[in-house]
Amino acid sequence: MQLLALVATLLLLSAVGFHLGRRRAAARSAAADRRPHSLPVYYGSYVALWSGLPALLVLLGWLAFEPVVVRSLVVDSLPPAARELPPERLGLLMNDVRNLAAGVVTSRDVDPDMAAAAETYLRLKRLGAVAVAVLSLAAAIGGLGLALRRVRPDLRARNAVEKLVERLLIGASTIAVFTTVGIVLSLLFESIRFFNAVPIHEFLFGLEWSPQTAIRSDQVGSSGAFGAVPLFAGTFLISLIAMAVAMPVGLFAAIYMAEYAPRRLRAIIKPLLEVLAGIPTVVYGFFAALTVAPFLRDAGTILGLSVSSESALAAGVVMGIMIIPYVSSIADDVITAVPRSLREASLGLGATRSETIRQVVVPAALPGIVGGLLLAVSRAIGETMIVVMAAGMAANLTANPFETVTTVTVQIVTLLVGDQEFDSPKTLAAFALGLVLFLVTLALNVAALQVVKRFREQYD
Amino acid sequence: MIDERTARRLARRHAAERRFKLYGMASVAVALAFLVALLVTIVGKGYTAFAQTEIAVEVSFDAGAVKEGDFAGLVKSALAARFPEVTARNEKRELFGLISSGADRVLRDMVRDDPGLIGQRRVVTLLASDDVDMVVKGHVTAESGRLNARQAEWLASLRQAGAVSLGFNTTFFTAGDSREPELAGVGGAVVGSLLAMVVTLCLAFPLGVATAVYLEEFAPKNRWTELIEVNINNLAAVPSIVFGLLGLALFLNFLNMPRSAPLVGGLVLTLMSLPVIIIASRAALKAVPPSIREAARGLGASRLQVVTHHVLPLAMPGILTGTIIATAHAIGETAPLLMIGMVAFIVDIPAGFLDPATVLPVQVYLWADSPERAFVERTSAAIMILLAFLAVMNLLAIVLRKKFERRW
């Protein structure tokens, strides 16, 4: 919480700078008997920005690089034998040093070298905290003083402030790009490490998935198989079931709302359907696991079918319900966007309303509808909680909706939740699956957006 | 006059028309029926969790036991005194199983508040165990539940004596997680959710508005801004679990931030909701008519002054509505938080942004996995709280929109 105190102090300094800047601008222009170039607020903001931003940069730089710097310094202080360890072992050792420093139990006996390293670690940490406090405060006070000295009636404070603010706005807008870059890099790096252990063709085309690798060499069995085809098939099956529910229901609901429903009824139905999209997915998961799955299993028993209690059907149906509003609201939008003249021409030729809808409106709106459906498919593929809670873990390669299948997202969650060894192929496999998931949904989204965009252009 | 064939065909076509309309109505009905079924199931299963079974027994506050702090012993001797016929060791253990293992805390608190109790006898209502609770609430019958025949008999005799009652379940709102259903509460998860939400709001709102203002008001139309735009649209549709993977790789493994911390959870949710907020804010900014900007420019305002003095205040209701809806979505999000370790079993209520914490939807997920029957009603009740929270936020957004909505 020292950090919070530091940030608060820096903010306070900025506020003081704002006040001083304003006062000084007023005083100096009164003394020189001339109007200042900008409004007093801008002189205040000028000083406040000059005192706040450099200090903030110092602070952020420290936050970003402190762990790396401290780590490399501690590693340098270790005895040569420890320094030459392979990276993973060194990582574990460093973990223990950190734990020892934090007073938590360690995974091995404490030897004097480690105690010394922990000591160094703590010392460096404290030193770093003091150093950053001193540095950022110095930057804040220095910036404040410099800016304050520059405040004169002829200083173009507004122009300076506006230029800076625009830079900040540009900076904010690049975060979205950095997020994408971050996603791609983190997925790619870990995936490449995974593909070093498991060849990429084995991952993409292998038919067997059992990620339990032996941690000790003398462990029996599990050599680990990373063939992801059963996962892809399971994801496909569940998405297919979901779309089989969501597509007809969503489309017909959209057609009814856009073409038949009286205005008042539509004003009630539309938000109610959108409630379905606002319910957290974990709630759907609970509903699927607790109500829908047992119901389907019992119904199956009555009909003489054997339905697994973690069947693909239950997860798929509930996921389909969740997706209904995505389909219906996009379809509703594109159907309403079809020009009236098309409908009137068709009705004028004697077609009934349903004939008009089937033969004129829907074909005209088809690109938009297809785009909406593609977006819905990408939702279904990326959906996690419903399948984690209602579909199973067993990687069966089957097309039978009554059996248990598993999906890409379920496996990502199972591989990463709980105890993990970060460098084992088991953990890295999650990132490879994530990469596949990201690429597939990205392709679907790009395609969908293109289709929808082209449709919009057609009628705008 | 239309001939018979035409009339037949017309009738067929009209029948098709009616069928088609019926399909539409049926679809809407099916979707709404699912919604109703979902809500009814949750509420029907969950409302009982707001009450909790209590058993009144006479406790003698023995000075020796109090001094040793053996309040569990007080509970046991009180029960033994109530059922003197129980002597065998295993039967006694079954008898003590009627009362929650956390019941002794009540006695400790009583003695702390009023030391004069020591050496006296009082009738105290103690928290029943979850197995008893389930039977009393009628979720399971005494035979099908986890109580055995003897325990059921004791419970029946207690009920006959009027010692068993249902009280309001405050524990559920104040306590953190617990292995014992009757001691588990959503307090910790709610606090964790609020902490993560504060982080998300504090970061996503200013960053989102800044990005939207730049793209809408300042950005030149070039390759770079087009790239940013395409990027934002695609990010909005990236599966949430991918953001979790990003958080795991970037915040935990690269930057060595603590696991399970609301700060990290908030950061991940920020990255996830940022594109949505940007898109909503841009729409709100776009809705402000250009004439306002031109009038302000004409009076000599700089571009930034136009934005801060005129466009932004006018667009603010729309921006806030979008932000609230995006935040509500982020609060209900579970999958990315599983990736950054917010699934840990955490009993303590988090006190800061770096304390280990869990959030409400993850708590729902954890409880949904628990085998105890009593956790089913608690999961449903936690879902009710989550849904109520989301409903309030969305209502707020709707009210905001209705109140400040402007048609130009």
C-alpha cells in the first residue's frame, strides 16, 4: 500500500501545481500589465501535467521492469552452480527464493545460499521501493518547478496543453492494438514452445487426447497424447446443436418481431429476449448441469435411449438458448433495413405476407443474416462456462449427441486450473488450443463483418 | 367470381400464411419460456437459502470450559444433557453432527459480550448442520437424506419439543467461503467482485472515452486509424477465455503479479470490456450533431475545447449507459478469471486489491461443483444475488438513457 500512498502524493503535488500555475499566471500578467495568452485554467493544467506525467512515467517504468531487474540481480548473486541450471529449474529456485523472502513455506530445504539469495532479494526490493519513491517525487517536484518558471503571460499554455492531451488520446487509442499484439504474442510464444515438444501435425491431426504427462520418469502409463481432433469434433458438435436451436428460433423470432408484431408488443418482446444475452454464462451452465441434463437423461431413459448425464445435447441446447438473442437482434436489424419498396412491390403483385418474407425480404437480407449467423457461431465456439459445467472432460471422438464430448475451451480450463507446472507440455497445450480458438473466431468475425458491411452498403 | 381451383389455392396460401405467423409466435414463446423456466428454477431452488435452521438447546456456561476456550465442548455437553440416553461413542458423534461445527463461535461471542454468563445456564439457538437444514426445509425427506435413522429420530423429538426453527440467514451475506454449507456465504465474493469492478471502471472508462474521442474527433483518416478501428471491432468478438490466457501469460507469468488478486482480475476485465466501451462511446459521440461542433468552432473554441465543453457533456449519458452495460457484462464474466487463479478456495474476505479473492460468478461455479445437497440452494441464491445486481445496473443504464436521451 506504499504504492497507493505514493500515487496519492503525486496526485496531490499535481493539484498543488495546478493551483500555483494559475496564481502565478494571474500575478505575472498583473505585474507586466498585459493579458495572458491563454485562460488561467491552461496555465494550471500546464504545470499540473508537467509535474504529474514524468513522475507517472518513472513509476510505470519501475513497475514494469522491477521484477526483471531484481531477478537478474539475485540470479547474479547466486553461486555459479545454481546460475548454470536450466531455465525451468532456475525459475523454480527463484520461486522458492521469493517464497522464502515472503515467509511462506518453500518446496525444498533451505540452504545458506538460498537464505542469502532471499536476503538479497528483500534488500533489493526495499532499495527499489525507496529509490522509486525518491525518483518519482524528484521528477514531480522538478517538473513542477521548471514549468512554474516558464509560466509567463506570453507562454502559449493552451497550445502546449492541447498538444499534450492529444498525444495522450493517441496513446490511449493504441492500447487496443497492443492488446491484440499481446494476445497474439503470448499465444504464439507459448504455442511455439509447445510445438517444440509436440509436432504441430500431431496436434492438429492426432486422434487421441490425453494430456496427462508423467511428471516423474518412473510414473506408469501416461506418456501424453496431444491429438486435438476429438476436441475440435466436440466443439463442432456442440456448436452445431446450439446453432440448430438458435438459428430457427432466432430467425423466426426476428421475422415475427420485424414483420408481424404490433409496435407495443415488439417493445416488450425485444428487451425481454435481450435479457437472455445479459444472463451470465455461469448461470446457464448451472441451469444446464442441474436441470436440463438430468431432464434429458430421464427423457432418454423413458424413450429407451441411453443419454449420458453430461451429454453434448444438454450443453448444446442451453448454449443455443443463450445465442438466440445474438441471432435475433442482428436478423431483426437487417430485416428492418430492407427497403419498404421491395415489400410493397411484392404485396402489390398479390403475394401474401409470408410469401413476401420468404421470397423477397429474406433473400434481400440474406447477406446480413449470414453475417449474424457467423458471429453467433463464433460465440458458440468460444463459449466456455456452459460447456465446462455441463459437457464432460472425456475426449470422445463421436458424432452421437447423447454421448459425452469435450471442447477446446473445456480443455483450456482443465489444463490451466489448479496446480500447474508452467513449462510442461500439458500447460503449454492450453496456449496452443487458445491460439487455434483465437484464429478460428477471428476468421469468422472478419468474414462476418465483411459480409454485414457489404450488405449495409447495398441499401444505404 | 373466382373458380373453385383458385379458391382452394387461396385457402392453401392463407393457411400457409397463418402457419408462418404461428412459427414466429412459437419461436418467441419458446425463447421466453426458456427465460421463465430458467428464472423459476433458480428462484425456486434458491429462495430457501435465505433462511437457516437453528436448534434451541440449553447450554450451561461451565467456567472451566470457558477458561480453556473449549466452546465446542459446551455445545457437546449441552446436547448430551438434552439426550441423556445417548452414551455410545459413535452415537454421540452422530448426535453432535446435528449441530454445525461452527456453532461454538456463537457461544464464544456471547461470552465475550457478556462475561456475566459464565457459570449460568441459557437457552441458545445454535446453527444446525446442513444435513438437518435440508430435512427441515423439505429438500430431502428424513429417509433419503444423509441423516441416519437415529439422527432422524432425535431431530423429530427436537421438532416435537419446538426447539427447531428457521431464522434469517445472515451468515450467507457476511461470511466468506467455507467447506460447510451452513457456514458459507457470498460476502467475500461480493467484496471481490466490487474490488475488481472498481479497477475495471477506473481504467476502462477513461481509456475507453479517450480512445473514442480520439478516433471520432481528432483522428485523421489513414491506414493507422483504420487498423485501430478494425482491431477494436475484432477484439470485441474475441472469446473471453482468450483474454484470460493473455492475463495469465502477461500479468502473472511475465509481470509476476500475484495470483487471485482483484487487481489482476480487474485488469483482465478492463482489456475485455474496453472495446465494448469504445464502440458504445463512439456511437454516442457520433450522435451529437455536427452543427454543435461548427457553432463552437465558429465562436473561436479550439478543437479540444469543442470536445470538452460541448460534445463530451452532450454525449455523456450515452457513454455512461454503454459503460454500465459493459461493466455489468464484465461482472458476470467467469472464464477469464479462472485462468488467473481466482478459483482458489478463499475463506477470508479480501481487504485490498492484492489480497487473494474470488468473485461472485466464480463462487457460483465453485459451489455448483460441490457435492453437498445444501450447496445447490446456496448456488441458486448466489445466482439470485448476481442477477439482482446485474438487473439493478441495467435498470440504472435504462433510466439514465430515458432521462437524458436527446433527439436532435
